[in-house]
Amino acid sequence: MQVYSPVTSETVFVVSGGARGITARCVVALAQATRCGFVLIGRSAAGAGEPEWANGVSDNRELKARCAAALTARGDRAAPALIEREVRAIEAQREIAQTLGAIRAAGGRATYLQADLTNAGGLRERCAAASAELGPVTGIIHGAGVLADRRIEQKTADDFETVYRAKIDGLLALLEVVDAEALRFLVLFSSAAGFYGNIGQADYAIANEILNKYAHAFRSAHPLCRVVAFDWGPWEGGMVTPALRQLFARRGIATIPLDVGAQIFVETLAPSSEATQVVVGSPMLGPGELAPRALRQLQLRRQIRLDVNPALADHVIGRHVVLPTAFAIAWMSGAAERLNPGLRCVRCDDVRVLKGIVFDGSEADTYTCDIEEVMRDDAQGLFEARVQIASQDETGRARYHYQARVVLHREVAPHTALMPRGDARAPAVLDGAELYRDGTLFHGPLFQGIERVTRIDERGLTMVIRPPHLRPDELGQFATRSIDPLLIDMAVQGMVVWARRMTGAASLPLVVGSVCAYGPTPAGPLFVDIAITGRDQQRITGTVTVHDAAGVVCTRIVGAEVTLSARLNALFGARRDEG
């Protein structure tokens, strides 16, 4: 498994087409995750100032009306083509300024160059000046592209040349800006049209498939460079008009939400990802290929390495790292989400730990994530699958580690009921820091989110938590769009605390009836209410609800079951004793 350098605050990318559109969305998301730097290259002018008639007007129709009035007032003909050109220039300037502002607000660095992407000599000179300001360029993101859609019998040589030059000559020019041996990231925005083909886009498909093939060839020649070609399907907004969206819907092609696409982009650039070509979106089937798709059985393979998953170093029981159940949930739900762009995990049911993964030298080289689709409705945006993580022992026999039933939906519905308002100032009956010191809990710093327990009795407990928000590279292979593994782990820690205080025995979660996600994790403090629903000598079951100060629920865990084991008491304290 090749481990690549991560994107850091010192990394500087030169980005074609990066100040506008979907490339800009991705660049801003990368800046938010890493605070890196960007030299943005585009055709539009920037910073030229706006005419007085455009000040304070954002509506496109109103801008066109004011432009027409201004042209008429100065004696010019208000031709529709001229109006369109004037208004587009203003909107382009604004979008460039918004992108630069968003990057800088995220802590990143950025400059914009208006340049001809295919003029390698001029581009090299201007990028060198920008590099002196931002730092040496070690990455390329090639997002520029031009469309000239029409059926192949109607296409002209000029159509082909225009589309081809933007993609291929533009890439070759960018590669002259950076020494290939110093290049650590080569990111190409290709298209699903190149992978599947698409009506009216023969030239665009050819150019993008060349990008795909070039990505594989460049990676082979430069193994230290992280190379990835994104075969994007259609995104929401931008060139996808309501009429085009309806056409895609009739062909069963889902559009990629802007935030989902940007997050996929950031996650794929993580050091733990190895894919060279990533197809994002639905298959682009032709009108004659719209037969209902059969349910699939898929298998994804993954190597788990501690050096690309730094958070795991804080989940040690005794002397060995143990994969948290919450991370296994994120693994299974994340795999289903990656196979279904645009859908989000709303629930994981019947989660079971069959044989946990312990990094004690007996762990497998490779794990498989088997996904068996049991229901899908593309029109409604629903998906359900049985997911199982397994490996093979040294004799080739299967070992089963985790299983769950994962439910995805296009929309994440909020929880309908409010919990009582939380009071972060309520007096503590148990101090969170002490729980991590006295052996009640074994977790290291990244998992230490309990601030205080404010109630504990036979019915359950209430506690205040402040879960840290880790970057995708800190979560490594367990970053996911919908399930927050740290939040789940810290919430279930409350069950472990209750069990230890009420029975004297340590415990671990091995079964979860259902994990429900109702939206992103809000800023802390958060409140965890646990209602104990079952108890015997071997196990304790409860319902765990996480909400904000207003009582709005973000996560609910039903049937959270911990298994009691007094044998674990000494292991929980081992890390503390070594410290």
C-alpha cells in the first residue's frame, strides 16, 4: 500500500478553472480542511470594478434590465448578446472575489491570474511570480473545460479543437509550470462522459478519457505523486438547468449535490486513498438503456494501517489498539455512501461486533467490505443494504468482524421531538477528566470528550460532552459524510460509565440496535441522555440520545448494548498506569 504525503498548510496548488464553478467549490472545501495555498487561473477578468448600475444588484434579470437601460442611456444599441456578455463579466468577477474570500476566510492563501491556459511560456512566468508570494507549487488541479455539445454529425473541427485544447493542451501547459519530480499532487477533473460516453459529447468524452489514461500513465512513472482523475457526473447548479435535471431524471442519472461532491474531493485526496480514477455519480445510460437495474452484490477491499489513521492511537485497551465499534459503523456506512453519491446514511440497524479487530500482530493484511443491496428506489432516493466486514486467517478461512444494515436517503430528516433543554452549568456528580484517569474509561486524548456527568441513577445518566472535530486526515480511512464516529463513541462511553458505577465491571459495546443520524454534529457543548432499558449479569442495554442546548437531537442510538467483564477492569487501567 503506497502512503502519499498529505495536503498541508504548506502545500500550494496551481488550479485551472479554480475560481468559479465546481472546481471553486472543491478548492474552498480543501482550504477549509487543510489551509493550503492556491494559484487560481481563469479566463475571466477580476478586480476591474463594477459599473454603477450593477451596484447592490444580484438578481440576473434585474442586472440585465439595468444593463439594457445603461446602454440605451449612453446611445448604444442594447443588443441581447452585448447585455449577456456584460452581465456575465460582472457575475464572473463576483464569483472570483467570493472564491478568494472563502479560501482566505478558511485560513488558506490564494491569488488569481487571468491567463491563457494553453500559453505555456506566459503561464510559467506568471506562476513563478505567484509562487514567490505563496511558496513553491507542488500540486496541480486541472479543472478547466469547455463544452461544444451537439450530435456528432453536426460537429465541426473547430468544436473538437476548442474542447480538446482546454483539456489536453491545458494540462500539458500546467505540467510545464511544475517540475514533474517535485510534483506531489496531480488532480484531473475528468467526466463520466469519458467513462460511459454521452450523447452530443463525443469530443468532450474523448478529451476526458485521455485525461483518465494520462492519470494512470503518470502515476506509473511518478510513484511518489498522488494522481487522481475524477470522472464527475453532473453536479447540482452550474450548467445543470431545471430542464436538464428533468432529462437526467428520465434517464435515471442523479445529480451530485455541491457539498457532497466537494467532500468526496477532499476525502479522496487523503493519504489513505489510493484510487487513481474515481467515477462519481450514476451510470450515464442512453435512452435505450433504462431497464431497471438489478440489485447488486459488491465487495470493497481495504488495508488498515495505523500510520494513516492517527486517531486510533488513542483507542488502546491494555497494550493494543482496538478498532472502535463506532469506527466500524463509519466504515460500513461510508462504503455504502461512496457507492451512492448524493445519498446520505440516515440509519444503521442491527450493528454487531462478531470478532473485533485488534492490532496485536494477528490483524489481516486486507479486509473486505461486502455490500448486498436489498432495496433501492432511485426516484425516491432510497437505498438499503446488508454490509459485512471480513478477512481471512492464515489458513484462508473467513473471519467475520462486523455487520450492519445500512439505510441511505437523499434527504436527512430532522428528529421530530425535542429533548429537555441542556444546562452546561449544571453541577457535576462525576468529573469527566477523572473518569479517564481512574480507569473507568481507557480512552486517549482524541476520544476524551466527556466534560461532566450531571445525573446518574438507576434509570440512566445525563452528561455534557465536547467532542473534538477532527480533520479528515486525522480520521483517516474512517472519515464519513453522515456518521460521526467520535460522537457515537463518546455517547456510548456514557453506557460504560453507568455500567462501571452500578456494577463495578468494565464493559464494551458489542451490539447496537440502531444508530440514527439527524444532521451534522453541532458545535458543543452537547448533552447525552441515557435511558437504561435492560440489565442482567452479562449485559446492559439502553437508549442514548445526543442533543444540543435547545434540545434538538442530532444522533440517537437505540438498543445500545454493552457486555460486562470484570476482567477488563485491569486492562482499562493499564494505559493510565503506564502513563
